[in-house]
Amino acid sequence: MQINLSHIQEGGRAYEGEEPAGILDVENDPFVRAPAPVRYDLLAEVVSQELLVQGRVETELQMACSRCGEFFSTRVCDSSFLRAYELTGEVSLVDLDGDLREAILLKMPLFALCSPDCRGLCSQCGSNLNRGSCGCAPSATDGGAWSVLDELKW
Ligand SMILES: [Zn+2]
Ligand SMILES: [Zn+2]
């Protein structure tokens, strides 16, 4: 998305629309898929020697759950997007794609969970325990170690 400075009138100009998910550049990330466009609803105004852009940026991502590895959909939104671009005499177009991308990446959950009580994978056979018990005998040592780790993470 580009803002043409000559289009910005007194009092600012609203920009609402969407960019293809390609601007997120997550094609090579095995844990994230971006099936939906990036939507923005922004106000741009020129204040002294800067272009101020603020508003909301959001999209829908599919992320791999940190416990069970299954992909799930999650809405990622930066509702207080705010960037300032210094203007020099030569600038007539300001490209926002890099900052839209950054805004979304910063709002992605660091520890993505498909559900707060995801049961994860069996430490012995690797079955997804959300789909039911795998029949492995519970191992006291394993179970103990994992629950301690879980508590540390939180
Ligand atoms: Zn999960
Ligand atoms: Zn198992």
C-alpha cells in the first residue's frame, strides 16, 4: 500500500482497503499460513515535516499450535497502528507494506495454542490427545517432567 502525498488534503485522508497476504512474507514459515488479505483502516495526515499514519491493521492467520502442532485460525489485529515518516523534498510516495507486515508480526502470539486447554501430543507415541486417549500407559516420570515445564512456561 502506498500513500501519495499529493492526495492528502488538510485534515488528513482516510485509507481503507486490503493488501494481498503476500506482503506478510510468511510463505517459508512452517508454523504460519496467511490465507486472508491484510485489511487496513488508516488515517494519514501531514504534520510539519512528517507523515503520520494511524489506525487499524488486521488479518486472519493460521498458526501451528505450540502443543499439538495442528493449524488453527486466529485473528491478528493491531488496533493502535501508528507510524511517522519523515518527509524530505523528494518524497512523493510512502510505501507502508513493510510496516503493515511488521505490525501484524508483532501481534502474533508467541506461544500459539489452538485452545487454552489443548492436551498436546502423547510423549510416548505422538498421538494428538485432543482426539482421544491413545492407550499408552501413563508414565509417571514423563508426566511429572512435562507438567513442571508447562508451569515454568506460564
Ligand atoms: Zn493444540
Ligand atoms: Zn500414546
